[in-house]
Amino acid sequence: MSEQVTFDDLLHEEREFAPSKEFAEQAIVSDDSLYKQSEKDPLAFWEKEARELEWFAPWKEVMEWTPPHVKWFTNGRINLSHNCLDRHLKTWRRNKAAIIWEGENNEIKTFTYQQLHTDVCKFANAMKSLGVTKGTRVAIYMAMVPEAAIAMLACARIGAIHSVVFGGFSPESLSDRINDAQAELLITSDGGWRRGNIVPLKNEADKALENTPSIKNVVIVKRPHGEPFPCRVKDGRDHWYHRLMEEASADCPATELDSEDPLYTLYTSGTTGKPKGIVHTTGGYSVGTYATTKYVFDLKDEDIYWCTADVGWVTGHSYIVYGPLQCGATVLMYEGAPNYPENDRFWEIIERHRVSVFYTAPTAIRAFMKWGHQLPAKHDLSSLRLLGSVGEPINPEAWMWYHKHIGGGNCPIVDTWWQTETGSIMITTLPGYGKAKPGYAGVPFPGIQATILDEDGNEVESGSGLLAVTHPWPSMLRTIWGDDERFVNTYFSKWNKKIYFPGDGAKRDEKGNFMILGRVDDVLNVSGHRIGTMEVESALVDHHLVAEAAVVGRKHDLKGQAVVAFVTLKARATMSDAIKDELKKHVATKIGAIARPEEIIFAADLPKTRSGKIMRRLLRDIADGNALGDTTTLADPSVVEMVREQYEEKYGD
Ligand code: PRX
């Protein structure tokens, strides 16, 4: 594996943190019994978890495996919206807060399970009145408002397949996703608040809608606010959410779906320019998100649980909406930015709502570190009892800061490794039992079988290798929307059709703890978000002055990685800072602000091997400042030639 040599293998972490006696005593899991049971019989473990949910009809087989394809809980009939809502209405939880929402401008809105159920039923009926039915694809392009969760749950209720598109993506990214899934309904909002500014989602969506013939109707959620957000409402096609809700009946029994009926698609970056529509199905995803939320976050009825992700990402799907609501938890949902109006907004929220379980990303933790520990110290964070991390490797320094300054030194931290494709958490510690080791995600969750292999499929005993999942799990992706061949090629062709290749490098300590070393493919992880280098390259070459582009990641203190683009301009263009700015803007407009290159380096020629392959590793070294010093010299063709020769001497062709 050529990429392995770049892994940072030098870290020797010896500190271990066991849960306090007090935490372990109240924890759902405080010994190794789950691990033991699931090792003996993983299917029995999942089946036991599945039994805790309500099924309209029981399954025949727990798993039916025709590698690489798999079905879970075959012929079982279930509805995830029913398990998130109706199941709780029969208990005292009916009047428990399901979602406590805080807007950026300080409004607070609470939905009990009963109220959420009513709104979800009404909106499901409203969608039906617009012709949405089982299997219809529905795109959701919204701010972080409760109606985003309502829309998702309403789709799940009637078997419509939602495709949530992160509100920060560009109109072009939105239309690409709508067109790939042939979505018929788009749900959006007039706008949302972000760092004191209005994000005009409907206006952005309108640009996408110029190019999405499959869309028949648009629903606009009017975000409550002082000043109206101006937006266009097209007669016949566009409908206000609140008007539809006034007319809709609250009677909408959940559709009895097959366990393998698709639940949603969620697009994620891969190694080509075209994002992949990851397909999740109903039964297995329900079981996976339910079991992991319960055990990893140790959720109790008294908890106030806050996951800071956006519903536009898989973390928002599995651990804001579906997992916690299946567990009957109280979920805090926050609309805005962590630094508005001040840098201590998160700590203020934790104090105000007495948040007890807090799940965020290393990139946020590093920003908090930069802003200083004095800010959390100003607030009473004593309600916190458990912390989580997700999205990228958490460096031990950030881990220790999180532990000390947010957790007060006595909250376990669960570092959770998983992906859009895995649907739910795969590697972590269970907080009442496992010993957490900064920088190590932990061990495979009960029922998950993971290991480290080399390129040839041999187990790697020591040192780094490729992370591999050797047995199916319930919440795994079933295919890529409209492209099963890509599904097989991307995930199941590295070794054999039984082994899932997640695209990450890893190593293990002597106790079996996994350290995740990052992507081994051409996918970057910028602030915990996946960005395909090819996507950014396609956006760059789409600009009329660009001849060729190569994109690599550079280590970044806050974001983990930053996008650096090497660009050759067409002959008629002269290199200038103005063009650099224009190109950065062009990428942001084409994909979304998250993909905006941090730096553009002009090159007269891109260094290529004699066989014509771009020397990405060299470019990465140059971007990181490790190789050959002055990057500006790349503009001179003779230097490129020299660089190529030196590179080939060092690494071979
Ligand atoms: O590289 C891994 C990294 O994020 C990738 C998955 O990205 P995405 O599908 O967008 O899902 C992010 C949220 C689940 C993985 O392939 N990653 C995620 N969690 C961790 C991580 N890397 C290290 N440690 C983690 N805890």
C-alpha cells in the first residue's frame, strides 16, 4: 500500500481512562457480557436488539447474505417513524420532551413526543396530498429547524425515500443530487440563521430548481423570525408548510414497510467527481442506530442529549433523529453557529438546558481550545456526564483538553468511528466499561467484526494497514443509488466480496484498540466532512481559464485537513491573486463553501510520473511544506522537471 509510509506512526499513547465507579455503577453496560455474547453469536446479539423494537410482522431470517449483498430481518415488517414516535405514546413518555430546539436568535421551542407525532402525521398527510407515496424520492434542503426532523420522520412514516442535502451545499450540488435520485418533492425553508446572517435557502434552491425537471412540488417552511425572509413562491408548484399543516389531518397510521424497503439516500464524496447516493434500508438501520445510541451514549430518560451535527450529514440522521428518538430520549437541537453571538455559545446552551450527553467533532474541539478554556470555565457544565467525538481522528491534545475543560476530568469520552456507509457507530469504547485511550477510537462495537489487513488481505499484527469489516452488520449500506456496480467496486473488491473496505488506514495496540489513521483514498476530511479531490478538480477545470488541476489535502490545525489546489492556467491567462480568488469562489459556488480551497498554487505543469500519473504524494509534500521548499517555483517548467526527477529517485515511478 503506497500510502502507508505517510502515516503518522510515531504516536505512543499510554494514558488510559477508565470510567469512574459512579459512572460505571449507573451505566447500561458495565462489564464485558455484551462483547462475550456477541462474539459467540453476533446474529443472536442483533436479534435481541431487534426484539426491543416494534415489528408489524416478525422476520424469517436474521440475515441473508449473498456476498456482497445482504438482507437483514428478512420479510419483517417495520416502520422507523413508528418506532421513534408511536411506540412511546403508549407510555409516560408521551408527554416527555422529544426535541428541545434553540434558534440562533434565542427562541426555544419544545416538542413532546405527542406533539412531534401529531406534526409528523400531519406533514405525512400533506405530502400524500402532493402525490408523495411509498418509494417517492423527497429532497430536503433545510436549516437546522425541527421541521427538518419532522420532514424526515414524515417520509419514513409513509415509506418515501428522503435525501437530505446539507444546507451549505451549492444550488448545483443540490440539483445534481435531486436529478440523480429523480426526487419529486423538495422541502426547504425560506431561510435560517447562521452567525447572525440569514441563509436564504429558498432563493438558493430556486437556482437549483431551474435544472430539476423531476421536481413536481416544493414545500417551504417559514422559519419563525422577526423580519420575513423574502423569497419567491411559484404558483402551483410551491406551497407553504404552515398552510399545508392547517389543512392536514393528524391521522396517519405508519405504513408497514418491508425490512429491506429503502429508508433514505444520503450523498457522500468518493474518489470520482460524482458523489455516491448511499442507500440505507429500514429494518437493519433501525436496529443499528437504536442499539448503538442506547449503549454508546448510555441514554437514560433523565438525559438531555445534544449532538451538534447538522441533519445534512449522516451523524444528524443517525444520532440527532433516528437513534435517540427510538430510545425515547430528549434531544437538544441547535440551529446556529458555535461562535454566535460569542465564542461561548455552546457552553451557554449546555448550562441553560442542563445537557448531560454531548457529542461533537474534533474540529469544533480544536476551535474551542483556540478560544481558550476560560470560556467554558465561565459556565456551569456540571450537568455533563458523557462526551462524544466523531468525524475525524481526535488528536490526544484535543482529547485531553475536552476531558479536562469540558468534562471536568470525570466524564468518559467516546470516540466513535463510523461512516455514512456504515449507518451507525462501528468502533468505540462503551463508556461504562471500556478504558478510553486518547487518539484511539476503541474496539469494534458488539456484533461488529473488524480487523486490519494489508493490500493482499493478510492480517496486520503490528504497524499500520487497512481497516476492514469482515462480516455484514444491520445498518450497512445496501447499494449506491442507481449504481450497484460502483457499490461492489468501491467497497467489496479490494480483497473479496465478503470484506467491506471503508477506505481508512488503521493500527491497533496490544489490547486491540484501533487508532484510525485517516483516508487512504483521494478523499479529504475537512472539518470532519468528506470532500473528494476529484470533485474539487472538476469544479476547477470547469472554469474557463483552467487547463488542469490537482487537489490535495494539507494538515490544518483546526480543520484537520485543508484543500490545496495546484492549477495550470490556459495560455491566455496570466497568473494573479485576483484569479486565485476567482477560482476559490468558483469552487465554493459549484460545490459549497466547505470545498473552497485554502490555497491555490499555480504550476506551469503538474508534476507527473513518466506514465502520466499526477504525483499526488509529492504535491501533498509540497503543500505541507515538507518537500523541495519554495512552492512558487513550480511555475517554472524546468523546476517541475527537476522535481519530477528527484521524486522518482526517491519513490520510483
Ligand atoms: O475517515 C473516517 C472519518 O470520517 C470518514 C467518514 O466520513 P462520513 O461518511 O462523512 O461520516 C462522518 C461521521 C460518521 C471515515 O471514513 N472518521 C469518522 N469518525 C472518525 C473518523 N476518523 C477517525 N476517528 C473517528 N472517530
